[in-house]
Amino acid sequence: MRASHGEGDLIVFAPSWLDPVGRLYLGDLIPVDMAARMDAARYEVIWELSARGQRAAEVDGLSADNEQRFGGVTVRRFQRAPAVVLTDFVSELSRTRIVGKASRRPTASLQEVGFEPHRCVLTVPHAGEEVKILYPKVVLGTKLVGYVGLADIFERRDIRQSAGLEIIVGDQSVAFVQPGVDDGWVRFEADTTPGRADVTFVASATSGRRLICFAAEARQ
């Protein structure tokens, strides 16, 4: 790995419980932003280290251009055209307008969702209320892709109600996701028209202390 790995290459492990062991040996090649990525779409090169015949979800549908076996570990290299990101909604949070009642102002932070780290926008609506996070006139491509989940294992243990996230482009609702406590990092996708438009994320919960974590990208 160290002889062949290039800067910015993504490293994934299969089965997923190998990840802590893999990071013990290769953690210096996996910066925090990579470990807490939204998904793997923006990475051109992916290295998969697998054991027991398991495969990582990040390489589904891809063909390896190199494969070698070292004892019980198989190392595969994949290369493909990466997604072109026009707007990263986590990075652009400072441009937003916030409407609604929340326990705290939405923040861009590192959170645990589904026992994995994710860089996301964290918002905590009051029970029965909505929080609207409006991104004015952002650059859109042909797709808006995102993920949402419920942060904090202890809050998921103590509060079992789901939450909701609606995505509105202009004045049109394009997606609605209702992540539950056992769903992990839930994907959503909507077709968009290239250009500039207002995009609003509407978070809601029936109980307080529901930590809603989402990330999204406008892709070419």
C-alpha cells in the first residue's frame, strides 16, 4: 500500500469491522475529512483491503485494475471518473439563512452516525417544530445527492422516534427522507436543472434532542 498509494487515494476495508484495524496500520494515509466523507463518489482511485471474501460497498459495480493477495488480505485498486462537485452544502453553511426553532444553531461538525464518522450539518429542532436551512442562489448541476442520519448513539438509544428531512429546490419539494434510529447514513438523490437556485433543507422531529445530521452535494 505504501509503495503504490497516491495522495488523495481512498482506502476502504471489508468487512466494515476491519476498519479500526486498518486505520491502526494505515491511519496516516486516511485524513479526518476522508474518514468522515459523505460517500466515495468524489474519489478517483479507491484501494480496497478485504478479508474473508467480503467486499466494500464503495466499490460496488467497479472493476479492479490491480489485485494482489497477502495472506488473508486481498488488496484491489479501482480507478474511475470522480464526481464533479459544484456545491458542498456542508462547506457552504455559513452562507445560509435559518428559519424556525432549534435547540442550537445548525453547525458543520464531525458526528457519529450509524457507528461511523461523518462530516455534516447538525441541527436539533424543538419537538414538533421545523428548522429551515436556506442556501440562497447556490450553483446546481444535474444531480443533488445527499445523506442524512441520526447522530449520537446514546440519543438513539434513549430517543426512539424518527426524524424528517425535506429538500426544496426553488419552491419545489424534490426529496423527503425519514431516517430511523437503526437506519444509519441514508442516501437521497434528486434531479436538478443546472444553474443557480435557492435550496432549503427542512429538518423536523416529534421529540426534542433529536440530532439530525445531513450532508449534500450538487454534482455536475
